[in-house]
Amino acid sequence: MPGLAVTTLGLSGFRSYSAAQLSLDGRPLVLLGANGAGKTNILEAVSLLSPGRGLRRASAAEMLRQPQAPGWKITAGIRREGQLHEIETWANAGSARQLRIDGKAAPQHALGRLVPMIWLVPSMDRLWIEGAEGRRRFLDRMTLSFFPDHADATLAYERSMRERNRLLRDGVQDVAWYRAIEARMAKAGATISENRRQALSLLEAAQKDARTSFPSAQLSLVSRDDTDGVFGQDELQAALADSRRRDMLAGRSLTGPHRADLDAVYLAKGVEARQCSTGEQKALLISLILANARAVSRQSGVPPIILLDEVAAHLDANRRAALFDEICALGAQAWLTGTDPQLFADLADRAMFMQVCEGQNGSIVSATDPP
Ligand SMILES: Nc1ncnc2c1ncn2[C@@H]1O[C@H](COP(=O)(O)OP(=O)(O)OP(=O)(O)O)[C@@H](O)[C@H]1O
Ligand SMILES: [Mg+2]
């Protein structure tokens, strides 16, 4: 029995679902169904059991079932190291997302402690090619799975930076005011930097004991300004004070961990990730996700929940088998989606299978036989 699993998932008024209820036994789950059936919507619902806006980064309003739902709600039973927990998260039309854990109102970052989670979705296929923001988000998601305080630090940092940017844009000159805000940014920013740095070294170590043929990546933090994007508290406080004049011209903060980027080199070939083939880039991401899962499992004794949207179709048969074997060896509850059941034949007696289809009154999900 895995150390962490979603055991029940209920959806109402969420995306294509007017109502649905899933019962899970803790093994990996394969969701099968045609395009548009509602598979990714289920993964998105699960992703909302961790801090943030979920795997589509959508607003609460976008998730509301159109046309008629007055609100949406996700209810989940979680089993973590033998203990049962209940998570309820919901939003009524026109208001923000709310959260209750075990019947009590809770802030979102509390989810980071309870449910470590990582995911891979098709939009990340271009992660190594596109802007730094996606890579930073990917790194931060992995970092959060090691260090639950990463969410608090990120929130604190962003809140102070918004305040500072407002002063910069308004042309405020009051040095004491900047100093107070920059002190808060420096404190949170140093935590962010240190968490990321430690996450990278945990990932590096975990990649070394990969049991499979997924390629390893050498990871490093870089930045577009003249720093490496890693800051100690005093260093960041000084850097912010130094760049005030420049930042005022730009109307925003140009230095800090919010400008960091993640660099990856495909080790076996010594090639930058962005120069690799599409398949190699995907394999690198999967390799990192698996390394992350191994490392989290080793560190906390609990493997993270892993959401893999449309991953199987992009892998050759050997890599697909390797992925399934790793997931099962970890004892992680992975949620996999696909349109072709045959791709999951190898998991037949090691996973649960469900079929998703479009019904009269929204998507329907029901247990189905393995391929
Ligand atoms: N807010 C919403 N209200 C109602 N329906 C929605 C809402 N948001 C998305 N949908 C519908 O959900 C369906 C898509 O679901 P989803 O993305 O889960 O499909 P999928 O099974 O993952 O398909 P694919 O195999 O193409 O990825 C679409 O038909 C879309 O119109
Ligand atoms: Mg989908």
C-alpha cells in the first residue's frame, strides 16, 4: 500500500462534470477516453489538491461548469501514512477558491505539507524552448514537493515585490520605505534560493540512482541579469538597494530569484536541453519527474502523487515499460491519461482502469476492464 493516495474524488459543477465520484485503491490509475471526454479535467481537479492554480493555471471562474452551475466543488479522501484526511475545495460563481482540510478552513499552502504532487502535461513539451517562466514554475513545483515552506516564501516574496513595484512606478523616493519592503523580499527570496539550490542537489543525487534508461540532465540555476539567480539574504537586500534607480526606470524589480532560470544539459550527449529532439526533451522531463519522486520518497518516506497527461503516447515501447516499472517500484499513485488502451496493456494487473466519456449531462467516468 503506498504511503500517499487519493482514495476518493468527488466533482460537482467542475468543467465538463456536473457530478462524478471515483473510488481508488491506491494503485496507479489509467483514465481512457476519446478526445474531449474529460480526462484532463480530472487531472486538473486532482492538481487542485496542491497549492496554486492547478495544472492549467486557470482561474476559479474558468473551472465553473458552463452554462448553469452556481459553483464547483472537489472533495477528496486522502490516505497518508495510514491516516485519513478529507480535502474540500470549492468556488462559488464570482468568488475565490476556498479550502477546508479535515473540516477546518485552511490556507492553500497547507496542502503542500499534506499532498506532495508533481505533473507533466502536454503544454510542457515546449518547456525547454520557451521562456524562463515555465521552467521556473517547473523547478518551483519540484522544490515545493521537497520543502513545503517554499509556497509560503513564494507568496511572501511576490506580495512584497508587488508593493515595491508599486512604489517604483509611482516614483516614490522614500528610502526607509524601500528598505523595509526590500528586507522582507530579501528574507523570503533567500529562502526561495536556498530551497531551489537544495532541490537541485537532491534531484542530482536521485538521478544518479535511476533504475531505468531515462536520460540524466545536469541542472543549474542561471539568470538573465548578471547573477546566477541564487541569493543570500544580505546579498539580495544589497542588490535590491543597488538596483533601485534602474528598477524605477523599468517600473519593476529587475533583480532577484523571480528572474532565475533553469538550465539543463542532456548528460549523455553534452547537449543543451533546448537543442535536443522533441522525444529527448520529453524523456528529460520524465527523468526529472521520476528523480523528483524518488528523492521525495527517500526524504519523507512518502512518494508524491504524479499526474501524467498524455505521456504514454509519446514514448517508445521500451521507455513506456520503463516508466510504468518505475512508477510501480516507487509505489506512487500516478494518474495517467490516454486515448489508446493498448498503450497501457503492460500495466494491466498493476493499475486501475477507468473509462471517461461524454454523457447527456456532462462527462461520465466509470471503472473498466484492463486492456
Ligand atoms: N468550464 C467548463 N464548462 C463546461 N465544459 C468545459 C469547461 N471547461 C472545459 N470544458 C469541456 O471539457 C472538455 C475537455 O475535457 P478534457 O480536456 O478533460 O478532455 P480530454 O479527455 O483530456 O481530451 P483530450 O484527449 O483531447 O486531451 C471539452 O469538451 C471542453 O469543452
Ligand atoms: Mg486531455
